[in-house]
Amino acid sequence: IAAGDLPAFARLRSESTVCVTEAGEPQEHLNPWIQWVTAHTGVGFDQHGVFKLGEGASLTLPTVADVVSRAGEPVWLCGPMNVVPTTELVGRWLPDPWNPDPSAVDPDLAPFAAFVRANVQEHTNERHRLGPAAYARFLGFMARHGLSSATVRAAAAQVVGERLGRAPRWKRAALLDRFQWDLFAHEHARLRPRFATYFSNTTAHYQHLYWRYMDPDAFTLKPTADEVAQLGGAIRFGYQEMDRLVAAALALAGDDTTVVLCTALSQQPYVQGDDDGGKRFYRPH
């Protein structure tokens, strides 16, 4: 914000009440798939008991969306992490990409959910490639559900840029937010919800993978100069893409809607694995 790279974040902060909360939880209860359930229910882990990603369906306590729906007002939950409503909603709910139950998805949203789930869960699998039919179903769905010209231009620029060696593949992850926001805005206009949420995981993804290249001094294992040049701006890029979402949210809300930006944990560099050669991801074949 101080560098002027996030004007929408700066505006939101200047117009808002800003609060920093202490979770009051032990380390093992601070994972986002636990804390987001807390945010949507208002109770801690000791009451809601949802511990693992994918266990949201075990929730028995009402979420905010359940309460609003019971009052007869429409809601729109767009991909909230590990949050599963406990009642049939007035409105619509898109499960997160890690939800293990494909049948939980509204049939009308199934092409979007299936495409995103495949890309998120299999992004480290080099052998997994969606076929032309899957892309056609997804694009056909988006064409009927708010696909914007800006998203089309961004996706085309990314694909062509990758082919020409001008756009790094890691930027592709940010396209998900563009497609999902188009869907969110389309359904928001149709449903006119009393309560709506939009969930983004893109910047967290960049933080998990690329912190070392943004802040080499914090780590024992140093990246190369070439790695820093290629990946050092990934996290800032993620925030800049989020800034575009914040601007869109403020425009969509207008003057008569309260906008709440709720983020999970403040981030720190993860250096505990450096003494053993660094943190690694394993994919069995």
C-alpha cells in the first residue's frame, strides 16, 4: 500500500474500521480450514469441532448464511473454504474445490465446480491434463454466467504469453479469481443476496510457494539470482490481482452495503525445514 501498488486496498482501509484479532487457539487449530469455519459460525474449534480440510459437512452449528436464510433472505456463498451450510439455503452455495462430495454441488454450477476442482487438486500432477471437452463445457458455462471481456483478454494473454515464453506459468493461478468473480457478480445480480461471501486462495498459494524468492535473507537456503528475478514478484503480483477484486467488490456493493475483508493468518516465512534441505512436496505415482 505504501508503494502505491494497492489503491483499492488503501481506499478500503481508509474507509473502514480495522481490527486485529488474537485467535486464542493453539498452533494446531490455526489452519485456515479451521479458522474459516470459526469466521462463518462465530464459535471456536472447541465448539464447532471441524479439524480437517474436507470435513465441513460434519458441522452441526448454524453458519451466518443459515441464520440469514432462516429469516427468509437470500444468500450467495461463493467457494468458502471448508464451510458447509447446515440447512437448505434460500439462494446458492458453491462448495470449495477441496469438498470431497461432488453431489453437494448445485447441478447448474457443476461444470464450474468440476473444472476448478480438477485444476486445484491436480495442479502438481504433470500427467493430469483436461481434454478439449472439459474446457468447452467450462467456457460454455462461463459464457452463460457472466464471462467478461476483461477475463477473456487476460486468459488469452496468459495462454499466448506462455506459448511465446513471455508469461510465466505461475501467473495462471490468478485466472481462477477472474473467472470466479465473473460468476460471483453474475449470480449476485440475479439473486440480490442479503448476505454474500467470495473466497480467494490465490495469494496464499503464492505465499506458500514463493516467499523464499521475495525475501531471501530470511532463509538459510538461498535462491539463485535467476530464481529471484523470475519469482521474487509473485506475492506482490497476487496482492495486485486481489486489489482488482477489492475494487470490483466496492463497485458492486455501492453505498448501501457493508463490505468486510476478512483474512486468515498474518504471514511469516516458513524456515523450519531449511536445516533439512527445505520443505518439499511429494506426489506419489
